[in-house]
Amino acid sequence: MATRPPSSGPTDEQLMDAYIDGDDAAFRALFERYAPILLRLTRRHLRDDELAEEIVQQTFFRLHGARNDFRRGSKLRPWVMTIAMNLVREHWRRTKRRKMTSLEVDTRAAPEADFMPLELRQRSELLHVALEKLPTSQREVVELHWFQERPYAEVAKIVGTSEGAVRVRAHRAYATLKQLLVSEIRGDE
Amino acid sequence: MTSASDRPDDGIGERLRELDAPDAPPTDDRMDRMFADMKAECDKSDRTVTGFLRSRSTMARRLIVLTVFAALAVIGWFVFPLVGDEARTAPWTASLVTFCILLVLAMFMVTRPVHLPALPSWLSMCLACVAIGATVLAAFWPHPAAQAATQDHTGGAMAGACMGVGLLLGVPVYALLRLVDRGNAMGSLVAAAAAGLAGNFVLKAHCSVPGTSHELLGHASVALVFVVGLGLVHRVTQKPS
């Protein structure tokens, strides 16, 4: 969800400006726009609904605390994404290790399990596990570049590195994913 | 948006699309509850001094911290006697300048805006190690030995007193930095290093007891106690995720 065109209502930045000026309804509108996106993002990373909710709430709590740093003319989306990614990273730093380390299929952990057919669920699970095997730096790039459809330049800004480094990370991540899933992709199972 | 050519095609692209299949959209009730909880937390925070300070702009937070640091330094500098003229050597000045630089660096790290990518944790650890290293190094640049020989002091007791004073002086610095920290990872460690540096700055400027052993036991130990002690406390009390 990018900055909205004027025809479909106020842009994210206009809402943020309104919120800084004390309009609580604008904050609610921003929450409604971003919370579902952030929930998907954090669930993909954490695979825990409760924790994902907590991180989304923390993201908005921090956005609220940092509102006076928002400059008119800045883009809001990279702000929100960076705060969320920082929180996810902090979570990983605290827990030190990922919960799942093998390529086992564990459908219990898949939050969307009830809504997918069995075969798709298993394939999705395999991919989840493969994603978890990537280093955090590469996984973040896949998340933002592929799932959030952000351009490399914006991804670089969010993760705090150069565009070239992001391209390298993405290339390596996709190559690793392909390698991890090669048999599944070929249908050798 | 990402251009199509940027993204992987063949099998992996297809699998990624599968994984991105829409899951159950969050219900209105759930969204309402999440928003209400979060807003209540924001409102509660706004009513506290901590919340007020943290919600100031980064520029304002930095100015607040620098003003308090400067005020404390100026008051201390003129109210309490400095070391004697003979002890104001180049290494003494270099130590004070180094402590100041590290202190400002720590302040910048702690007040880093949360919308910027978090600094890697090794940087915070690095700062803590450099802070301790600087205080230890400063201990090896003591007053001239000739002066030490003329002083009559009980090293242990004086070291204890210096350590107590250093710890006492570091506490407000630590508290202030925690008050303006919006939740940076490792912010506690950096604030602890800053507290140790502040204590050492004051001790180096005012303590007239010479000797490497005294400075190691009474001064450098302050930074070590802050970093290790508060690091442990933070680790124990950290909310499990």
C-alpha cells in the first residue's frame, strides 16, 4: 500500500501531518492502512500471531513517540517499515536463534494453515522454513523487495545499507532459496 | 514498485507468490482491540515525564542532554577544586577530551531516531569496550611520580571513596539517557558506558590522589561496574519475547 493518490482520500503523509496536529482520527486511519500490512510482514518473520500483534502495536507506539521527528514532505512508509523491521530484528537479537532450524514440515506453526489446501499448505510451509534458513539480512531484503514490493533504493534506506549491497543480498537470497527448494520446484518429491 | 525484471522468475517466483497467498484478513474486532490497547499505551505514556521527553524531536532531546551535561560540567568545574597545576599535563587534557568525545558519541547513539535503521549491536558493545579501555588507559597516565611520593594517602580507602563518588555521579547521567531513549536496542549498555565515562571525567578532573593503582581501582572500576553491573541487571530484567 503506497502513498494514496488524492482521489482516493488523504495520503499517508497528509494523515500523519494531521495526526501531528492533534487529529486522533488520522492516527486511527493510518493504523487501519498499515496494521494489516505489518501483521502479514511480522507473521511471516515471527510465525506467532500474538507476537506479531505485539510488534505491530509497538511499531505504532514508537511511531507515536517519534511523531515530532516527522518532516513534512518525507515519505511515511519507509518510516513505518523501518520501525517494524528494527523491532523484528530486536526480537531476533533477544531470542538469539530461530525457533525452527530444519526443513521439517510443521503445519501447526503456519498462521494461515486453516485457509489453505493441504498441498499448498505444505509447500508454503517448506518455503517458510527455507526463508527462515536465510541470514536475517537477506531475509529482510526478500521480505521488503518481494513481499512488500519495495524498490531496491527504498529497501536500502530501510535496512540501512547501499542499494548495491541490497541487490547482492537479494541475488544471494533468491539463489539460496532456489537451491533449498530445488527438488520441490522440480516436483521430485 | 519493484519492476518485474528485478524479481526472480521461474520456480522460486511462483513459490514466493504462493507463500504470499492472502491469509485471513484481520477482523474489525481484532483491529479495534489492537488499536484501543495501543492508543491507551500512548495516552498513558504521554502523561509521564518519560513519555514527554521521548516524544520531543531528536534535535530537542539532544539539546536537552547536552545542556544538562554542560551545566553539570560547568558547575562541577568551578565549584570543586581541580587537580593541581602540576597535574594538568597533556595526557590529563587528552583523557578529559577523550571522555567528552565518547560521552557525546554515546549520547548520539542513545538518542538515535527510531525511524532510522538500528545500529548493529556490535557498535554498542564496541563503544562500551572503548569506554572501559579509555578509563584504564587514562589510569596509566597518572600524576608525576615525584608528586605521588609526597602524598600521604591510604590507597584502598581513597579508591573506595573515588569509586563511590564516580558511581554516584554516573547515576544521573544514566538516568537522563534512559529517559530520552525511545527504545534503541542496547541503549541501556550505551547509557551505562556513558555513565562510567561521566564519572571518570569528574574524577580525572578533580581527584588529586595520584597513582596508577588508585586510578585503576577507584576510577576505571566505575566504568566497569556500570557496564557489567547494569548490563547484567538489564539482561535479567529484560522482558522475554
